[in-house]
Amino acid sequence: MVNFNIHAGETLLEARNVKKIYDMDGKRPRGVNPPVVLDDIDLKINAGEFVALLGPSGSGKSTLLRILAGLLRPTEGQVLFKGMPQHGPNPHLSIVFQTFALFPWLTVLQNVELGLEAQEVPPTQRMRRSLAAIDTIGLDGFEDAYPKELSGGMRQRVGFARALVVEPELLFMDEPFSALDVLTAANLRKELLSLWREHKIPTRAILMVTHNIDDAVLMADRIVVLGANPGIIRVELPGLPIEQRDANNTNYTKMVDLIYRIMTSPRADISTLMPQEKKVATSGKLAPVRTQPYQVLPHVAISDVTGLIELVHAKGGREDLYQLGRDLQLEVDDLLPLVDAAHILGFAEAREGDLILTETGKRFAEAGVLEEKDLFRQQAIKNVTMLRHIVRDLAREPGHTLPEERFLSELHEHFSDDESWSQLETAINWGRYAELFSYQEERGVFRLEEPETVAALVS
């Protein structure tokens, strides 16, 4: 991890050498290492700062938030609040969730009062504080309304009021704007920042998990970027001065491009991605470049990958990833899996914040339907480990059929139960598109349709 000596106040919360391993309750075969979700996380949350936590899918952002909040126990390491080990949920911390998490049978006022009820605050004081929080967050007049009567933005305001009414020292937000439309999110973001900067809320520090790079650059005093599989801190970046947090500012654009470059280059040494001015006054440890023990397939449709490749080809074979995300109206969490799939298949590679088509990618973009399918089949067999295993094992079987459990058992050595199924489903979809095999979902059986033709590809 690179640490840029960011000036900090009192340390409120600290994670030391936190590691989280997926637990299968003893079901994992002997000798097989369980999947590591988070590995060797060191992180401080200091008074007076707004920290954004960014990372691709699989980086464990929400898992880390829950560990820091005391809702999950780390497998190794510890979390400290004001220097004291934390055991169980932190009573000095509130969380705002993506899905609002309101009780539909309670009014706005009753939903906000819930946290104070748990603290056994007297009813009169509870109502007074709840009404004040509702007024602060801009919901005055809606105290007796039910969640179903409110828009998404208003429901999220209730979530903020409920979190703030307990006067937490730490406010955690897990993708707080992702379920809102663009205009509503922008308005709520602006109002929250105004309350924070004008000290109109009691919170001493804020941690926000997000997949939106613009949200992080606009709001945060410090940006922590995670890597995936396992989740590690790749780099910590100081946020921009407040006067530069404008989409039309040159430094804003540079920061967004830098983060895109880091997130789209998961196997690159961080020091090679940083501009010279960001390398000065560095300290701490550099996150090592890690090789994954098993290839991870991004869960994307091939039609979407094809569309991405054709779009980049139409733009001359090279395009800025940030601009691609805007053109396609995709958040980074949705764009990166497409980029990863194009890279795995050998059609494109991310370099210096751009997506660049390979010669094979250019041929694929220009191919007709039949040639495109044939080219995809060749690249899939050549580059996708799971597909190669499935085809090879089917070719060796006398009847060229095998049950799905054969391949799930292999995936369970590297992934959780849910992710093993997701990986297999992605392999099935890609393999079917490539016409490598058929899959009977009712029976859970793979069949090699053209044994001699397909087997020749893996020989």
C-alpha cells in the first residue's frame, strides 16, 4: 500500500492486519485453502475526514465496512475504536444502507426514533431529537408519512435522519446513492456535504463505500482503492482541495483518470501508474503485485463484450475508459467486468487508462456472424481455463457427458458456494455461445456435441 502522509486528527477507528477468510463450516476438502476475502488490511479513520472506499467487484468493500462497524468478526487481526479493541457492533457508529432498510409499517418519525428506542432514550426527548433530525435532513412536514408514500430520495433521507439522530461519532455509508436517479443523487450528495462541512451534524468522520469514482473524487478527503481476489488496499490517495472538486477542473479530470488507470490495471505495480507529483513524500508499504491462484471469470454477457469491442473499434481501436463509461452510461463496477472479459479473451487490454484492441480484437470487430463465432470459440478455448477443463474432460469420457458436480467440486477449492455457482454459470453461458458444449439444466449435465471437432481445439 502507498500512503501519502495525509494530515490527520485523532484516530477514531483503526484496522490492523485484518484478514477475512470465507468459512465453509468445515465442508472444505482437506488440504484445500479457503478463499481469502480480505488480506492484511491496515486502515485508519481519523477525526475530521471523509474517506471513500473504492474497489471492483470481489474486493470486499462491503465486507470491510461491516468488519469496521463490528457487524462481522475478522478471521485475523483486530479493529480498534479510539485505541481500544472493538468487540461486537460499535455503539458510536451508524450506517446508511443502499436499500434504505426502512420498516414499511412505521411512519417517518417512528422509523427515525428506532435507534433512540434501542438506547432507551425517554419518549419526550426521543421525539424532540427525531423531529430535529428530520428537519435537518429536509423532511419537515413528512413526519407522519409512510415509506410507500415517499420517493426514493426521500426514503434515503429517512435513512440519513435515522443514522444521525443517535449522534454517532462515525457515519458509514454503503453505496448510499446507487439506488437513486442521477438528479436525486446529486441533490442529496450536495446537501449531505453542506451539512458535513458546516458542522450541522454531530458526526466526527465519514466512511463511504462506493463504486462511483465521481462520487469519491467529489466528496472525499481521502480515497482508498482496493484490489480484488483477495481484497487488499492497493493505494491511498489524498482527496482534492475542495475548490478543485468540480468536473470542469483539470485536476479533477486527472484524479478521475488516475483512479480509472489504477482500477483497470489490477496486475500492474502501482508505482508505474502514478504521475510523478503523486509519488513524492510517500511512505508505508507498497501492495505487491499478486497472481491469482485461479482464473476468475467476470459475470458478463458476451453480447455486451461484443458491443464494447465494436464501440472501441469504431473509435479507432483505442478509447479512454472514463469516456467509455460515460458513453455507455456505466458505473466503473459495471464497466470493469466487460474490460476484464475482453482482456481474458485476448480481444483488448487496458493500458494507461485506455482500452486498446489487440489485432485479434480488431478482426473480431470486423468479422461476420460465422467468423465472429469461430474466432470467439478459438479465443475461449485458448484463454479461459474453466472452458478448457470442461471440454478436455468431456472429450475423455466415453459418452462425452459429465455432471455439473464434477466441475463445481473444482471451483469449490477456490470460491465460496455462491461464487462457485456464479463462475460455473458464466462458463456455461460462454461455452454455449462458443458452441463448445450443451448443458441440460434440468439434469445438470454437460454434453460435448461435436467431440472430434471441439477436442481438436484443446489437443
